[in-house]
Amino acid sequence: MLQHASLVLRDGTTLDDLVMRDTNEVSLRVMTDEELYHHEMERIFSKTWLLLGHESEIPKAGDFIVRDMAEDNVIVARDRDGSVNVSLNVCPHRGMRVCLGEAGNKPIHQCIYHGWAFRPNGDFIGAPVEKEKMHGNNVDKATLNLKKARVHLYGGLIFATWNVDGPSFDEYLGDIKYYMDQLFCRTDNGLELLGPPQRFVLPCNWKVPGEQSGSDGFHTLTLHRSLMEGGIMGGTAETIYDQAPGMYGVDVSCEQGHSLRCLEAEKTFKMFADVPFEGKSTRERLELLTPPGITREMIPQLFRNLSEDQVEQLATIPPQVGGMFPNILIAFIFAPRTDGGSSGALSLHTYVPKGPDKVEFINYIFAEKDAPEEMKRDMLQNAIWNTGTSGMIEQDDADVWPVIMKNARGAVSKGITLKYQALHGHERPDGWKGEGLLYPGFTKDDTQWNWWMAYYNLMAKA
Amino acid sequence: MTWITKSTAAPDATTIVRGLVSKARVPVGSPVYNALLETLYDEAAALDERRFDDWTAMLAEDLIYQAPIRLTRTGKTRDLDVMRTMFHFDETHESIMMRTGRLQKSAWAEDPPSRCRRFVTNVRVGECDTAGEYEVVSYLFLERSRGDSPENETATAERRDVWRDVDGAYKLARREIIVDQSVLGMSNFAVFL
Ligand code: FES
Ligand SMILES: [Fe+2]
């Protein structure tokens, strides 16, 4: 028997009524329920690690960016000691935003309402007219600091959480780290964000794009059929379902709900079909087909920063798309161009909740810092063409999600369930080196179900 | 005009440039002004009516078509808000052809198509250094109706164009679309601006 969860909504509905663990279904109601949304804000978004940006956005002391942890606005700032700090952008005096710009450099953040001032690390400095003690007579100044979040840098990515005593970042990441390292921690100088992120708002619940980020590979064949029609992927418009390009590989996942789809490049893209991989060493394979974002000159860096097994995987069956629970999508893709280039595209999205029926899509576009300028330019273009606001792939996703959301409002439609019943079950392929939950073959629903199980486990805990 | 793209995330590698740069003004009501205004109207009609072949026929082969993102900024940087390091669109003639080609097959984002109206106003024209090229700045107000939603999605922008006289017809050689929202309220840019 499954242990039942403690979450009960006011009308008596339990978490188990919404996320049906015995039949692998989820009620469409989860997408609209206002009460559930408030529980999610407390049990998920105040508890897990959340992605806020990249170190390269704030290279110098005093540099800051302003981002959101769900509906909580925060200042992400570099202090004089080089540390990256995340503090709530809410003045402890009377609740005004302390920082009104989205990015810039400030050694001191002064609230424009009554003038209280704070350091980049959130420490309270003082209120104007010092001798009048406008911060209160007998107050310990440290209690007037901006509320500080716990910060962790991973491959330069800035993560923060309000859960000060909760799991470490590595515990949060779990077994998927081995694979994520192949994307984020593979070069000497790491990644660089190419510009401030694209931002746009979609009229849907955060979980509509969220559950897709749990490696929904299958939707590509139909929703993104223009990829096949464009002749970039293997197959043609007529043979999409017969050849099913990009469907076969190894999906990797873990109980924390993160996942990645590892795909053999030569089986995905037409232009690589003649690349002879049989009998080639890791190094030779890398020379033949460098991973997205990597140049031939950078190959020795891969061996320096990753284990031999990790490099072998990156050369043979690299992780390409996936996500981190709760709201990150990863697309580190080959993106071959019609002009013959294939420097790739490195995009990361966060889906930031803005109420039960609104989500902000933030698109971060990267290149390796050591890549030549020309390649960075090329990768920026590839990423813009394929992902985000105008991306030819993701335009279509942005079209589906609000419609699902509309459906979720109907009194009858609400009772329809999302189905995750095409399951493969964990199976370790021969010679596979990494850990985690592994699903070789045709991409199925396992990783997305793991995403929902991570959701369930957090929602079950008050 | 500046069309440089520099890859760095730190936002101060940006410029303040907006509007018309040329000092050689082409006055409202002059023959060249009128012909360019008509071209802008024809272009808007071609896009609204989804006549993409007619639209792409108006594009020069060396087209650069970009929509930089906007940031909210304060203090000394308050007007440095057009971020020419990151774009919503970053297109060439070839990529536009790829996009319009896709729209004729399976582009679910525009199938069913949205119903658009492009309102073009505040047109100012100046001569470029190259003979036969004109700098054309206009305001764009896009109303987009999608599906059965009674609320339109909208976008406002300034467009900084270069139009080139090629055998008596004007071709679009440069377009910079300066959108006004830092966070777009439109769920995608599957339509052209
Ligand atoms: S609210 Fe910030 S100083 Fe009063
Ligand atoms: Fe998709």
C-alpha cells in the first residue's frame, strides 16, 4: 500500500486524488487550483534550489541583477569580497522595492521611499539623519538586513533557496550531477551568458511547461514536425513516424525529478549520418563531431575537467535536452544550420510562476567563454532561431500551453487526467557508466513521471 | 546607425541610440517621403494578409533584421536600455526565408493563424550616406487576435529601418525593432514586426 500524503484541500480533495500514483495519472485540476498554487509556493518554491542567472552577468564588485524566486523579487549582487549574494528586494522598513533597475552597478542600494540603505550582501547600513535613529531606538541593526537567501554556484549558474537548513545543492542534484557536469562543468573557464535573458509571459500555470521539462521527448515528433520538414533532422515529412528521429537514446533521471535525454548525434541529424563512429576512440569521435559549443581546440579541456567516462559519453551519446525540477529546461543542442555550420545552441529556461494562471518564460543563452567571438555570434543566432521568444521550435510550445490551460478551467475538463502510462522501467544498458534511473530505447513517460513524483514528495511535506 | 553585436552579458556594453540619426531630413509630403510611406503601408498589408511571398520580395539579400531586448534601468544608466547584446529576433535574409517557409508547412504557432493589424505611424525619413538609401523610423502598434480569445495580444515598438531604392522599388536592408516591453506580454513572436 502506498503511504498517503498529508495535503488536503478545503473541499476534501487530497494530493492522492490529484496525483494518482497507482495509475500514473495527474488530474488536470492541478493546473488551475488556486489553493494548490499557494501550497506549491510554500512547499516547493520556498524549499528547493532555484536558478537565478549566471555569474558572468555580474563580473565586478557592486554589479547586480534583479530576478524572481517565484513571486518574490530578489537582488542578486556581487560584493567587494567577490561573493554572490541573493537578498529579498523588499525594504524591511515599509515594503518598497529597494532596487528598481533590472541590472547595473551599485556599491549601495538605497530605498527611494525613506532612504534606508543596504550593502550588496543585503546588510543594513542605516537610515538618513543618523542622529535621529529613524530605524528605531533600541534595534539591533542586523535584524534590519534584507532577508538573505542561501546561495550556491554550479558551473557559474547562480542558484538560491530560502531553505537555509535544507538539502545541499549536491543532494538536490543527486545522481544527475554526473551528466549535468558534462554540460556545465566541462571547460576551464566555463560558460558565459551572451546577454541579458529574453523574458515573456504566458497565460498558463507553471506546471504546464514544467512537466514538459521533465524530458518530454515524444512531443517533438508531432508538435515540432517542422524540424523534420525543414530537413535538418533525419527523415522527411513523409517518414517522420517511421523513422522517429531523435526518439531513441538513453533517458537519464533521478528521484529528485531532474532528467536529461542522451542522444547519439549521428542518429539524430541528417548531416552527421555519414560520420563513421564505429571503432573510433573518444578523442577521434570528438574531433569528428565536437559537442555543441565546443571547438576542436577546446577538446583537451574536456579531458582536464571531466572523468574519462564522462568525456566518452559526451563524445558518443551526449546529454542534449532535459530539465531540473521544478522549473528549468535545458537545451544544449547541435542546431545544424542550412549554411553547413553546426556550432550548436546552448539555452536554459526557467518557468517562473506569476500566479496560478501565469508563468514567465526566461530564456538564457550561453556560449563557452573560450569560444571564438565568431562562434559566439553564431550560437546566439542559432539559439534565437530555435528557442525562446521567436524560436522556431519553441513558438509551437508557447502555442500549446495556454490552450491546455484554458481546458483546465472547464468543470468537466478539470476531471480529465494527464497520462504517464507509457513506462519503460529502469534498465541499465550494457557498459553504461553513470548512475541514476536509466531508460534506454524509445523515449517514454518515465522521466516525466519522476518529475511528478518529485512534485508529490515535496507537496506531501508541510 | 550601429548594428554591432558584442557578446557579453554585463549590460553596460550597450548604446543609447534611438530614432533618426541622419541629419539630411526628407520632409513630410515630399515625393520620396510619400513613396516610402506607401511602401510601409504595403508592407503592413502584406504581413497582415499573410502574403509572405509579397513580403519577402520587399527584403534585400543583405538584410539585417533585429529586435534587441529592453531592460529597466535607473540612475546614470537610466537611458541605456536597448540591449544590443541579446535579441528577440536576430535575422538574415536566409533565416527569414526559413521562417516564412516554415509558416507554409507545420508551424502550429500560426496554424490556425492569428489575425493581426499593424498600425504604422510617426514616420520620419532621412537620407543615408549611400545614395538611394533612406533611414526610415516609424512607430508600430501590433494588435494580434488569437483563437477564440476576445482579448488581443499587443506590442508597441519603434522601428529603425534602412530602405534602398532598387530600380524604382524600395527594399528593406536594415530593421531594428525596439520593443517597449522588458517582459513581453505576447506569448511568442511567431509574427513579424
Ligand atoms: S520603505 Fe524603504 S525606506 Fe521606507
Ligand atoms: Fe517543445
